[in-house]
Amino acid sequence: MVKVLHINATECTGCHQCEMACSYHHEGVFNPSKSRIKIFNFEETGRNVPYVCTQCADAWCLQACPVDAISVNADTGAKEVTAEICVGCKVCTIACPFGTINYNSVSTKVDKCDLCGGEPDCVKVCPTTALSFIEAENAGMEKMRHWAEKTDAGNQANS
Amino acid sequence: MSWTQKVLRVNLTNGTCDIEPLNMDWAKKYLGSRGLATKYYIEECDPKVDPLSEDNKLIFATGPLTGTAAPTSGRWTVITKGPLTGAIACSNSGGFFGAELKNAGWDMVIFEGKSAEPVYLDINNDKAELKDASSMWGKSVWDTEDMLRATSGDKDIRCASIGQAGESQVLFAAVVNDKDRAAGRSGVGAVMGSKNLKAVSCRGTLGVQVGDPMAFMQATGACNQILADNPVTGEGLPTYGTQVLMNVINETGALPTRNSADVQFEGANEIGGEAMAEPRASDGKANLVSNAACFGCPISCQRRSQMDPNHFSVEGQPKYHGNEGGLEYEAAWALGAATGVKDLEALTYCNYICNEYGMDPITLGSTIAAAMELYQMGVITDADTGGIALEFGSAEALCKICDQTGLGEGFGKEIGQGSKRLTEKYGHPELSMTVKGQEFPAYDPRGIQGMGLTYATSNRGACHLRSYTVASEVLGIPEKTDPLTSDGKAGLVKAFQDATAAFDAAGICIFTSFALTLDDVGPMVNADLEEEWTSETLLEVGERIWNLERKFNMDAGFTAADDTLPARLLKDAAKTGPAKGKVSELGKMLPEYYELRGWTADGVPSNETLNRLDL
């Protein structure tokens, strides 16, 4: 059963610990600018929203790559970039509609989320439930449950 | 290690930026941030320097943990001599600017001299350049940050700037970063203004390293667990923010009300954390929208607020209708209980403009309170205030006068001098609730005895953060002591002062100390720097920093006579609540404190103490 990195932006406080965990995992330093998961702050509403590659089943990046540097990890379902094959052509960064694969000018390869091989570090350090790693087919369950309760006419007064 | 070992020295007179190596001997003795920068400051500046002259220096400093994955690693400090106090000024801020500075490869920035024209410092990794800020001069902090982002084309820059208050050298002007975080006290923003330095914009993408990453992640993981499990850091602070304290301190009978005439405020319940979360009668929405975090912080005590757009203070002004940084306890106390105003929306507006114009709400509110008492006595009249009926409890007057103060207009110009100078001018210095020129905050020493000693001996003028014994006396952290007794408080204050200095120097937030001890912090520092700090050696650094600051103040002209409290606290007994009938027993605590500190009966660090601490 495949798991997904689930985002609940309502809970995100904007602490950026996920960005540090990600950059530490991949680069060995704390560097939010090198993180594959990013936190966006929307000033008008004051909301903090994480965003990251959502591991498309039919991935544009994988299809676009001219040297087949992107492949699927059979265990995690993550789309992974093999650095040794990647030539830094950046065609994948054009193809991805979500902008979640990006060029790293220091390594001259592209970086994207690979779910840390199955135990995402960002989820481990998130102090709230903004990030979770859950069964893909249950991703909507909590929200459904919330609205189920609201719409339950039998549970309301005077019914 | 996380130190980049690079200091940026900015000579504003010459318009130059130079790199220097960080003094690693001093880093080992003073740890970082507050400690290290104070050492630099004291070595380079004359203790008698005029804080607003070009000979004063201004230092922005990070600690070793700043910018790492340590919890609350966003902290940084601004060090200078305070124009409000004439004492060492060390103001700590959160947000994101400090971590960005570290990521850009700088441990510290030292500003010296004075620019002929308004400038800002633009840092982009190792590129640092002074640029023309004339188009930003006269603009608020909020507009300045927007302009800096537009000019650079980079949304991700972090900024620290002054607003109109710093430019006009309001003596309690703040340096505001990330729009609503601040190095708030003692007028550090006025020093920046006196140098024609409008802002610092920073982008850092180099990353921050630690010496032993595996050990570091283990240590931080352990600390994160402790913080999550602790009721203050894991629940109280994220839910209600520091505003969780309003009702608590009021019930303790230690909420200074109407310029400390009383110790309890009948309106406390309307201006605290719970009130912020309640839907308003006016529009059904709550003042509080959410909490938020500073860089690296799992506690997330920031308040995000949204005002009622029809409130008189913001009607027709859409810039205040969105999501902004909301009230902290100290601000709500100073603007509310101290002035008797219980209109939560009005307090929220005044707090917004403290961030917008760049002012310390504690000194602002307390000064307005003193002015209100003068008005009540008829010493100040409408002729002085330009028609503002400066009455205790008047939300309208509060909002008007806060506006004027930020913009340097009308009677606000006098408020901008702080309560010590204001009350002296009008012949009633006893109405200034200050120590060493700085207004004390939201804890009345008559109700929480240890805080009396805290205010009297704080090295930067009255301040709750130097030794927050409220943690012990009210919250029971680490152990409950009786707030109404002065027994044992000398030792308690000293212990808090030394430990706090160590937390400050490490580059993390003092709020972690509700849950962590130096035994928890040590492993993080050690894994970072590959050194062997223990809680004992960290405490010793704290003690060293304390004595260094004290010695500077004595050289600047302070004496034991300045380790005192306003007469009102020493003579006028609390009228209600658990502390009814009590005054501050400072006189009982001070001599014991001097002895525990290893100081003479005149409060001077003895040679023996200075030698022991290598000073």
C-alpha cells in the first residue's frame, strides 16, 4: 500500500523545520533554500502552506526526461532522480506543472522529493500535523469524517 | 561548526563593508550572541559614549545555534548602548532575519560611524553593499520591507528595519524584522536612525553546518520531545501565546494597573488570551486567527490577528484589515492595564502601529500611563495634549497618542522621550515606573517579590526577561516558590540571570527554558561546536556575561543607588488581591544579592569575582 506525504496547511505554523530536515538529509547542512519541500507564507491571510512533489502516478518529469534519469522506486512509489544519469538539461523542470522539481546549480542536477526512501524526515520533525505520511487511499478520510459529522441531520437538534 | 567565523564590519561614514575573522577566543569565553557581541561592544566603545552620536556602535549578532535545526534557532540580538537608559542595551529578537544572516555566511555585523545620507545594507551571501535608502526614509517598517522586496525582485529576502520612530529617534524606537518581530527595548532603533541606517536586507543560501550532525540531531530530537510534552511550551503558549498570562497574573494580584496605582485590573478578562479567541460581539469573528512560529520553533507562540474593519481605529484604512502580528502579553498589559483601556481592538491597533512605526509597546504604554496620571492630576491639560483628553481608560486617546508618538507629532513627541524624561519635565519624576530609565513591564513587584529584585538589578534597565522568576514564583518552573515572600529570592534571581544569559548567548529562545535546562542545551552546543560544554560551564558563561555588562554600566556612571525601584512600589501597598498590604521588599533582597554575586556592599564586582571569571 503506497503512502503519501499529506499536507494540512491549516496546521502549518511556518517554522521551516521541514526545510532544514530535508536539506540536512540530502546535503548534510541546514539550508532551507536547498530544501525540496518549501513553505509559502501568504501575507494577506497569514497562512503558511507547505508544498512539495506529490509523486504523480503518471509523472511528467519522468516522461520528459531524455536520458531516463527519473525512475519509480518500487517500494515507495517515489519518482527519484539518478544523479549519475542526469545531465542537467532541465526539461523536467519545464514539464512539471507544479514546479516541484528544480535545478541545483551547485550540483548541476535536478532535485526533487524522494520521500527519503520511505521515511520522510520532514514529517518526523514537523511539530504539528501539517505534514503526515499516510496511506494514499485514506488521504481524505479525516476531512470526510469532519464533514460527515457536520452533515449528519440526525445528529442535530429538532430532527 | 556553525560559526562562519566571519564578521561584517560596516563603516557608515566611509560607506565601506569589510570582512574580519570572528574572535574565536572570545567565542569560547562568551559563547555567542548576547555574550560575544557585548564583549565586542565593550572592547570597542567608550562607556561614556553618547548613544545617539556617531561614535556609538551597533551590533547585530547570532549565536552558535542560530540557523541550525535546534528548536527556536531563529534568535539574534542587537547590542549597543541604549539611548533610553545610558546602559548596555541588548535586545533579542526572533522571526527569520537572524537565521538568514547565518545562512548568508555572517556571524555578526558591526555598524560604526554615521552615513551622510539614508542607506540600507544589502546582504546577499558574501556580497554586502550599502545602498541608497532615500526613497524609503520616512516610510514605515511595513512599506520599507515591501520596497526592499520589490527593489531586489526577491520575495525571499528577510529584512530588519526602522520605521518613522527610529528615524526621529524616539528613545524607545525598535528594530523590527519580518514585519512584526522586534529587538524592542532601550531604543536600539533610535541608534540605527541616528546613523541614517534605514534597513538591512538579507538573503542567505549557503547553509549552516554543525560539527557532529548525528549527535546534533539526537540532541535536538530529545529537546523537541521535552518541549512538546511540557504544558507551557507544548500547549499553553501555542494556544494563547504569552497572552495566556493576563488572567493568571491578574489573579496573582500582580498586574500593574493605571500606572501601578493598583495591582489588579477589572478589565483583564477582556484583553487577555481567552478574549482574543472569543468571537467579537461586533462581527462574530475572533481577534485571533491563528498562531505562528519563528524560524525553527516548535512552540509557535506568535499571534496572528485580524481586526474588526469597522472599529473606529481602523475604519477606512484597509492596510489594517488583513492578517497582522497580534498582541503579546507585555504589549496588551502596557497599552491596556497600565492605561486602563480594555478595548481589545484598540490595543490590537496600537500594537500594529508599534510594529509599523517601530516602537517598544512596553515603554510606550507605560509612558502614556504616566502622562495619563499627570493629566488626571491636572498637571498636564488639553492645552499640552493638543486637545486629546488623556484619561485613564480612554481607547480614543490611547490610539491618537500612539499614532502621534510613532509619527513624532504633537504631544506624541513628548511621549517619545519615555516616562522618565516626561515626568521630570512636568515636575513629577516619582510617576515614572522605571529603573535606570527603562519602564518595567507586566509584573508588579508588590505581588511577585522576586521581580522587584529583577527590575532593580537588570543590566539593561527594568526588564522581565533578564531573570524571569515569574516562572518559579507563579508557574512553578522549575520549582514553585512563594511570590509574596522575599526570602530566597536573591539566589533565585541570580540563578535565573546567569542561566538566561547562557540561553541568550546560545542563540535560542528563552521560552525553551520553561521546559529545557542547560543540561539539555549543552549537548546541542557540543554537537554543533565539537566542544565540551556542561551546564556548569554554561552557567559560568552566563555569570561572566552578567558581570561584563555590570562592569560596563558602572564605567558608564551607574552606581548601586540606581539599583532601586520607583517609590510607589517601595511605599504604596498593594490595595487588593493576594498581595494586599504588601510593598516591594527590595531592601531585604539587595544586600544578599550583592553578596551572592561576589560584589561589594556598593554593588561593584570585586576583583576576586572578576579574576575568577577571567574579566
